[in-house]
Amino acid sequence: AYRVSKILTTSWTDEDVPSIEVAARELEAYCSDLIADRRRSPKDDFISEYVASVDQDANLSAMEAIMQLVSIVIGGTDTTRAAIVIQTGLLLERADLWEALRKDENLIVPAVAEALRVEPAVASIPRLVVRDIELDQHFIASGSVLLLSTMSALRDPEAFPDPERFDLYRERPRWHPVYGDGPHRCLGQALAQLELEEALRALVGSRHRLLPTGQQLNVHGHAGIRQVDELEARWT
């Protein structure tokens, strides 16, 4: 999944394409085998329920059923890995908020939401233009690829007053914009959300205390999945 998702960043070159294509075929085959296994021998798990639903509804092709599962795997791995580092770094830089989280686990959900807003792991969402669009005196031709900036949207002062401030108590929309919207909203959202919240809960709930080392959080990239430099912390 990590090798495949590199195509969603700005860090790959032509030399990386063969490796990415091999990884994509391997991930596709892995998900195809999982579906076939659960179809033969259902278990009490998500994939078995998913396969049963796909077979009952009969509205997805075999490849579409596989790619839905691929999307969940990718959505719950590389983007989440980056987001865990980002939210940890952002909160360690704010000692008062870290201490508040240690005292009140109810703040974990809004802390994750605010970290995703301030420094999203996904900088933009790609969309293929299926018909000509005129927008604010600009013409966008059918067949163009658009990168819709989540970073810009999440700091829109009309939607988020005082957008530069990290605020656990700000009003938020019910559905976090970082996951996109409409029929193409991120399929891995629920999995990613659980992973982010449980990771933070484990860190703040440890009997040891996590402290920053003074190293600054460095997140870079404006297209696709953003890159996060290594972040050091220490336990007491």
C-alpha cells in the first residue's frame, strides 16, 4: 500500500513507475484473493459482510468490488500514518492542549479533527472534469484533471473563523471536509478516523509521558498525500 500510494504524492519520478505498477498489481491480487476466500468461507469480519453485500446488490463489477477494497486499504495506511505523526507533533508543540487531553479523553475526537484541519495529510483531491466548466471567468476543458486544494478549503475564514488558531472548541461541519464530499467521499474515512483517535488515545493515556525534543514538525507538499519528515519525541 505504501508503494502504491506514492503515485498520489509529488515525490515519484518516471523511474518509480515500474515499482508502483508492480505494487498495484500485488495489492489488487491480494484484495481479489481475500474476496474469493471470504466468498468460499465467510467469517465474522468486515470483508465477509462486504462480499455478501456486493453479491446481494449485484451493482458492482468484479473489478469495482476489488478496487473498493483497495481504496479502504490505502485510505487506512499511508495517509493515516502521516496524519498520526502530524497530529502528535502539533499537540506536543502545545503543552497546554496535550495536558488537557491527558485529563479529558473527550477532547481526543475534536483534537484529531482540528489537527486534520490545520495540517491535513492529504493536500488536495484529484477530480477528472467530465464536461466543460466556466468558473470565475476561467474555462476548464472536459478531460482536464483538477487538484482541489483541501489545504485552502480547511483554512477558509468564512468556514473556519480565525483559521490559523488551533482550537479544540470551534464549531465544525458534521462531515470533515478533509475526506472530500459527495459520492466520491473517502471510502476509508471510518477506518482512518478510528486509527487516528486510538493512536492519540494510546499516546496520551500511557503511564509514561511523551515529550517533544525540540525538533520542529515539518510537513511539506501541496498535491496528493503530503510528506512528513521524521519527528522525534521522548518518554519520561
